[in-house]
Amino acid sequence: MSGCTLCPRACRVDRGAGQRGVCGERDTVRAARAALHFWEEPCISGEGGSGAVFFSGCALRCVYCQNAAISRGGVGAEISSQRLREIFFSLIEQGAENINLVTPSHFAPQIAEALQGGLPVPVVYNCAGYETVETLRRLDGLVDVYLPDFKYADPALAAAYSNAADYPAVAVAALKEMYRQTGAQVFDSRGMLIKGVQVRHLVLPGHLENTYGVIDAFSALFPHGEAGFSLMSQFTPTDACKHFPALCRRLTQEEYERAVDYMYLCGIENGFVQELSSAKEEYTPPFDLTGL
């Protein structure tokens, strides 16, 4: 963990010596919650729930982050790689359909260690899409399902809201590597996703052109439905959004319908859409160290 380059920020701090990276974390894994989670796509949550482990810290730090309490708020408990593996099996005993690693990138080496020996359920890598190919390759053979965001096609928007003008290019390269590892989606007899890539895009109010760009890029990457696409309407303004006028409101019905229409116009049929009622604060779980 010295000279850290796990994420595209490549801040090169010595996390092993106690320095904090852009992600806000040292070299010891910290997490804020480990519990069954029922608010993912139906093919991820299923009936038993997804065994979600929410890791503390994040290198992207979007101004509209719904998990700000853990991404940059300092909430979390330190756990060893051995304890992390024990948590995985505890969730499986509770009936978890899979193990869902939420915002895991900056702890990739420790997570890879905890996954050695495999698990009896699929492993889901739930990330912001801002990943280096090199870090993803550390996980080759350990991750079954990639569940990345594809937030921006517009570099200027990525710079304004996530301080990451390189996001579009980084995300496209990451998606290619994810697909190289998993191949096309595979579902079991119950319709649960057990292998493949499921891409998410959160529609931002006032920025439909960005959504159209993301849909165009996704369609070019996966022209035959090799990956799934989730068009999300659940944007909810946060306190930090007050400095960004366009983000001080929720989506309108017209905005989301236009996004859905464009998705279908581009031939994307393998995926999910949401009701506008999905934009609720209660869908963010309590980060109270449950299950750690």
C-alpha cells in the first residue's frame, strides 16, 4: 500500500505508513455496514437479499453522493481481511444471494485476500466505474458480477461534480476490462445474475445530454445486449448540492421519460428502469456498523 495507485487518482501516498489517500483511507480495511440489502436490481437482490458490505472512503467523492457519511464522513470500523471473510460467510448463512462489495476499489488487495479460496455464492463488485484496469486485473477470477456506475459521458460535468474530468475515458476502459473478465451475462434458473456486467446510470436533473452520451457509449460498447443497463431515477439532492443550482431538485417525470425513450430508441432492451418514487432518502441504509 505504499505509493498507492489503486485508483485513477494515483495519489501515491504511503498508506502502509498511515498516510491517507484521496480516498480518505489508510491500509486497514474499514466498513460501515454488512447486512442483507434488498434495494438492488431484482436479479441482484432476489428474494434473499444481497449480502452487502459497505466500505468506508471513496476516491471519487461526487457532490450528490447519497452515502456521504461513509464516503467522506469518516464513519466505519476497522476489520482484518480474515474478519472480512468471516463476514462474507455470516451473510451467506443469513441467506444472501451473493456477496456485494460496495465501493471496494481502494481496498482491492485486502478484498482479494479475503476472497482467496472462493465463495459458494457469486461475488458482486459494486463500484462507481472510476477504476484502473490494473486494479481490476487483481480481481480477475475472484469477481463474478460487475455492477459499475457509468456516471458521465461529459468530461466537463465529471470535473464539476466529481473533480474527475478523465471519468468518461477511465470508465470506458474499465467496462471493457470488466467484460473481458466475465463475458456476457449469465442468469440462473431463478433469473439471478451469476456472471456478467450490469451497468448503472443515474440521470441527473438538467443534464439529459450527459445521459444521452452515456447511453450512446454503452450502446457502442455492448451493441448486442452483452451487458445489462439500469437507468436510475433515484437522484436525491444533498446538502452539498446547494452550491450547484442544477442539482437542487429531483428529476421531473418528463426528464426521466425522455431518458427512457432514448434508451429504447438506441435498442437497449436488456435492463431496468425505475419509478420516480424510487428517489427516497430511506433507501439509503443506516451506517451503524451492523454486522461488523
